[in-house]
Amino acid sequence: MQYTKHNLADTIVALATPPGVGAIGIIRLSGIDALLTVQKVFGGKDLTKQASHTLHFGTIKNGDGKILDEVLVSIFKAPNSYTGEDIAEVSCHGSPFILKQILELFIEKGARLAQPGEFTMRAFLNGKMDLSQAEAVADLIASTSESGHRVAMRQMRGGFSNEIQKLKEELINFASLIELELDFAEEDVEFANREELKNTVQKIQSFIHSLIESFKLGNVLKEGVPTVIAGRPNAGKSTLLNALLNEDRAIVSEIAGTTRDTIEEVLNINGIEFRLIDTAGIREATGAIEAIGVEKALEKVSQAALLVYVFDVGEMKVDDVLADIGKLQRDDMPLLVVCNKMDTYPYFKPGSVSSEQSAVGSWEVITCSAKNGMNVSYLKEKLYDLAISEKINLESPIVTNARHLEALQKAHDSLSDVLAAMDSGITYDFVAMDIRRALAHLGEITGEVGVEDLLENIFGKFCIGK
């Protein structure tokens, strides 16, 4: 595999810590001359002669011999490093001025600035990780919840890759038998039971289907749940947002239409992030500004993964509530109807707005007093249950990447073609083509697209030409 965008023989350098003032800053170099580049300006031991995975104290001097900073240099020698190349990591004081001076010094000595993701790209090209693991590095850095972190960590450590590899091995064994029969077609030799082969393909396809189904959950764990709070003016939406967050985030007033723009906050429930979006009251707008707010509210509802519809039990008629729900609901969006302000009208019957009263869809109903905190904890539980329709098992393979999902769907379709071909009695050379196609799609996930492993399997396990 070749990567032509950049010269991989270059030594690359970049700031490995966030920009800005900090106690410590780290500058990372990778490449054949990484240690030599640092040694040119380092006052201390000869880094090129030191053992891998060691730490060395010294100074960094500019071309005039002026000391820029006292530093610690970490050494990781190929192939036992993150990129598979020689790596030097220079830890210095986190002054933006110092970091800039040292970075420019290394560039002056022959290194070039790394492109985004280039260290991890080199790790992939040098066989330190496969493509799905490399993608998990970015997910791990971006994770902001416990569940997202655990899924990304498991994928980065090869959990998902191992499952894909098992699927590939089973398909390769299947393809090997078919290729073998094609080689001995004139002798009418059958190497495998047709029904057993068919069962094998069905089993593999079933597992791929379970991976595809896991994407909805995986996307929730990775991205969070866009959750819109909608309803008419003065229904208590902003009060509910404040109660869920346990802080006064939104302005609350008896005056209808206080919220003119959307307010977005993040709520973590049992390790799942909910991106709560408080919207303007939905009604016929009385002015241009309110009209914009209502338009934005409807736009957010159309993009939501979960909708919380709030209404005032003392003010709203049941028919109006059902009419609102009918306008806002989508088939693919869970809906939670919150009967708010129960403290002012405790005799309201929530069953009157249950989904049994309507043929347009289904939804959950909960009574609440956002002002007094009544049922807010239970509301959080219902939000979690609606977002996570099944028990989370973070040790099972979960698909979180849209590219992986597309490749799995294509592999699934290819296996459907295999089964259809076997049922129709099509010659096995066409079946072999469909299997190769499925293997290629699975290989796209890990970055191992090719037929070399198939050939090795044939010649390694069967005694051909004995």
C-alpha cells in the first residue's frame, strides 16, 4: 500500500498538546531522523545512542547557543513506537512563545510540520494498527462520556477488528473450498457439503446483520442524543430544562414567548449524553422575531432523535394536545409527552392524552411539575429508556462509524447474492465472485483489501499437487 499525498521518508513534527498557556507542552517528532533532529539542538546525552523507551534531561539551544528551555526528551525507537518509526517527544514549559521557538527550530533543522492525523496515518501504514483502530483514536479523543470512551477504547484495542477478522476467516475458508472445487471441476470432485456451506453463509450474514443493527446504539454512545423540548408558549419548557440540568440555564417568566431562540445544553444520564434543546413556543407568531423562533423550533424538531412535548395541564385542551402531537411526531422518533404543572391541576388524568386516543402513532406519557421538581428524576429514567431501547453491553461489538456501517451493508448484500446463487444452481465461479466481493467490503473496514490471504489459505491448508 502506498500513500502519495506526503513523503513518508520525511521527519514530521507537531505540537502534541493543546495550544495555549499550560504548565507543560509536548512537541512530537516521528521519522528516520527524529532523534538526530532533536540532537542537533539538545544539550545533554547523545540521543541517537540511547535505548528506546528512556527519558533524558537537557536543554534546547537555538542557533546562537541561547538556551530556550530545560526539557525532558522521551525516546521510542522503531519499530516499538506508536508510528512504528523513531519518535522523540520533547516536554518543555507550556509557554506559547517557547513552544513556537522550539517548533520553528526543529523545522529549521530539517523536519516538516505534520498534516492532521499524519502520526496515526503512519501507524496504520506501518502496521501498528488497522484502519478501524486508527479511526477509533479520533473517537477516543472526541469522547465526552463514559460509554463513548469505553466503546472507542475497545475498538482502538482491536475488539471490533477481531470480530471482522473472524468473519473474514470463515468466509475465506468457505471461498477456499469453492475455489478448490473450481480447480478440480473436470474431475467432478465435491469438497464440501452444500447445505453446510449454505448454513455457514447464513450464520455469517446473521452476525453482520446484528452489527448493522448495533449502529443506532453506537451512534447514540458516540454522538449523544439530540433531544428537543417543544410545546406551546408558557408550557414550562424552560423550567423543565432548568430542572433537568439542576441550574438556572434558561430565563423563566410568566410572559408567554420568553424563549425566542434555541438554547442547547448537555445532560449526562447513566453515561449517555443528551443534547437538550429548549425551543421557542410553537404557535401562530405575533411578530417577525417570534416567527423566526417558531421556525427554528420546528427545524430542530425535524432533526431531533428524541422529542419531549410539554404542555400545561391547566390550560391545554386534550384535542389541542393531540393535534400538536400529530403535527410534530415522526415514525422514527421516540416521543415523550410531559403533562406539566400538575401542582396547579392535580386532578388531570394523563390517560386522556395517551397514544390509545390516537391512531397516528405511539408515545410515552409522564406527569410532572418542573417548578417543584416532581417526577424529574423519573423523567430522566424515561429519557434514558427511550434512547437505549435495549440493555447496553459494552463488551459486545458495537458499530459507531458510518463508513463501517456502509461496508457491512454491502457485505450483507453480497452474501444475499451468494445465497440466491446457491439456491438457483448458478455455477460456483459466480458464487466465488460474490464471496470475494463480500470479503473486499469487510476488508474496507480494516484497510486490508486484497486476495493474498485467500491464496495463502488455499495453499496452506490443502495438499494441492502432492
